[in-house]
Amino acid sequence: MKKLYMKKIMTIGMAVLLAAGMTACGGAEGNDTSAATDSEVSSELKPADGADTSVVYEYRESQMEHDKEESVYVKADAYGTPTEITVTTTLKNPGENQKITDFTTLTDIKNKNGDEEYTLDGAGNLVWENHGEDIRYDGTADVDKELPVTVKVSYYLDDKEVVPEELAGATGRVRIRFDYTNNTGSETDEIIPFVAVSGLMLSQDVASDITVTNCKIRSMDDNYLIFGYAAPGVKDALDLDSIDSFQDDDKKEDADEEDDSDDKEAFPDYMEVSFDAKDFELDFTATMISNGLLTDMDTEKMSEKVDDLADGFKDLYNGTSELTNALQQLSTSGNDLVSGAEGLQGGLQSLNDALSQIPAEMLAQDPTLAQTVAAVAALAEGSGQLTEGIRAYTGGVTQVYNGSVQLKNGTYKLVESADDLKTLRDRIENLKTSDSSYENFGGIEDGKTGSVYFLVETAEIKPED
């Protein structure tokens, strides 16, 4: 009873986390079609009036979003290796008196909610009787059928890896690690972004001094609920390390150093919990797996903003380039002007030196000559001031030009950053496109839509009675 209670609490909690925190994750929504609104017609079987004993069925419009929705329940050993896979499938009733058909690879099919039976058509599809309701059935999948995300659970006692049986009833420092592997890119090289939410409950009598990585702790009654999420494969699909703007400078300097960058924490592929254990036991761990993380992301608006930003950066770069070119021409002209002023100054100074040799008696006898000599002397002095002024002006222009070169280089980096943003945007859009491509586990008919989520439950670890 206690295990069932904890299982319900964990399942509900993780489902809420997926629905609220992980935008529109997969096919978890819309699976419950058992409750009718007040306006819906009752689906109970009703005998016809009179002597006719045949049964008529009143149609109730389906509330399902997809044609087929699957809930995959995986029983696994303590390591996370599947030992039994049961799939609950719900088929949307397409309409009154319409055929309800389905393709599936499952076996041991059993109707869960009604008395509808099925037959096989010539193509091997299931054709269900239509009693006005959605069809909900259970089936069994081969345990060797690959899950889109696999969970590997490892156990350590006092920093030594141990088999689960060695932990049963043990006392010491226990570490439990969940590693997640996204298997969807093995054939097509297109990774489908799945989110995995794992949780386990530890009795407060068993566990103390808990530390966690990529997960959180909550107290519930006399237990600790440890839960966390992972997005395996997403970091590899985004490949942020290949984009210059997102590379960690410390990581560039020391590639061998452990990567503690924020992007890794944003898309973790593992979670870990450590604690001091006394008479260790564990009822189970549960992991919910679903795609649909990017379903509601408005990539079109994001794309428009990135393009606008890139265009703005390019306009800025073009403007600074034109300014730099103009300042370069002005600086070159200023240098020529300085050379001319220096030549003028040198010529005037030479002339002034020559005129200064004229005897004073001659200048006294010829007032015009005296005025000319005085004028040349003034011009020689003024040319020096002019040269210094032009040189100062040209130096200022050169400083402004050098600053414009730096500004140009900076705006070019902005253009490169915008290109990096475009690359990231394209990868996110590719992820969004592939996100909706995984829509079934047990098979689906061509042209129909589906959704699926997974619940993996590991076996208990307890001392033998």
C-alpha cells in the first residue's frame, strides 16, 4: 500500500512538472477521455425500444487531440534495463458509424474500458467495433525494442560501485546516478529532443545529509522526494562548442579541464544523489520520458528578430566602414597638408634667413625693403605655428581614424555574432521540426497523428525477508 501511494505521488508530481515546466511535452495531454462534459451524451449501452433486443450506441464526440495516444509503461530491473513493456493505447473515435482502425506491433491486446472487439483486415490492421466511444486497449511490446531514451542507474557504496543487491540493508555513504542516452539520432543523425524527469523517494529513517546534482529535494511526510530533469542529446544537437560566440574562454585555454559551463547545466544528461544511508532500501525509481519540449516555441518570431538584429549589425558595420574610409582619406590628406606646410615653413625660413643678412643701413634707406623683410619674418614665424596647428589637427584625425578602425572591428564581431545566432536559430528550428516526428512506439497507420510518453519504473532494492 505504501509503495502504491508513493508511486501515485511521484507519477502525479512528475506529470505536473512535465506539463507545467516542460512546454507541451509530448502526448501526456488528452489521454484521459473517460470524463464527459455536461453537454455530452451518455455512452452507456441502451437497448432499443420494443421487442427488438439489439443494442444501439449513442456517439460521444472524442476529446482527443491526436488519432492515437500511447502511454508506455516499462518495468525495469534496478539498473534500468527493461524486463516488461506494457503499452496503453487510446484510439480516437473518428465519428458515428465510422471505422476505427489501427496498426500496431503490440501483442496480447486487451480492451480496457469497453466490450468492443476487433478483427484484422487484409493489410493486417485492427478494425474495432464502433460503440460511440474512443477505444482504449493494453498491449505488450518486445523488451528488446529500443526506447527513444534509455536510463542507466548506477549505485555506489562508500565511493565504490556495487551491484544493487550489495546495497540492500547496507549502511554507509550511498550514491545513485542516473545517466540518460538519447537513441533517436543513431539512424537519421537527427536527434529528437526528449525530456526525462526522474524521481525517487527515500525514507527519512534511511537517508540523511543528502546532496544532489542536477536535481532537487522536497520533504513529503516522512520521506524525501528527489527529482530532476535531463535533456539528453540536446546539447550535442545544438553543438554550442562549434559556435565561437558560445565557447567558454576558460575551456579554450584548457581543453582538458572539466567542463562546468552553463550550457552543460542547461541541458544535463545525468542526475545524481548522495546521502548517508542506514539499513538502505529503495522501493523504486520512476522516470517519465516525453518529447514536445519545443512544440509551442515561436521560432518564426525568434527568426524574424534574429534577422532584424543581423540586418542592424550589418548596417552598423557598413556605416563604420564608410566612416573609416573617409577618415583614412582625411588622414592621408592631412599628412600631405602637413608636408606642404612644413615645406612652406622651410622656404619662408630660408628666405627670412637670407633677408636678415641685409645691412640695417640699406633697410633704413629703403622703407619698402624694410617692410618686406619684416613681413617675411612674420610669415616665417606664422608658418611654424600653422605647421604645428596642421600637425595637431592631423594627429587628431589619425586618432579618430584609429578609433574608427577599432569600432569597425567591433561591429564586424557583432556581424559574426549575428551569424552565430542564425546558426543557433537554424539548429533550434531543426530540433523543433524533428521534435514532432516521434509520435508512436507501437506503430501507427499512415496519415494518422499520434503522441507517446514513457514511464520507466525500476525494481525495488530491499533485504531479503
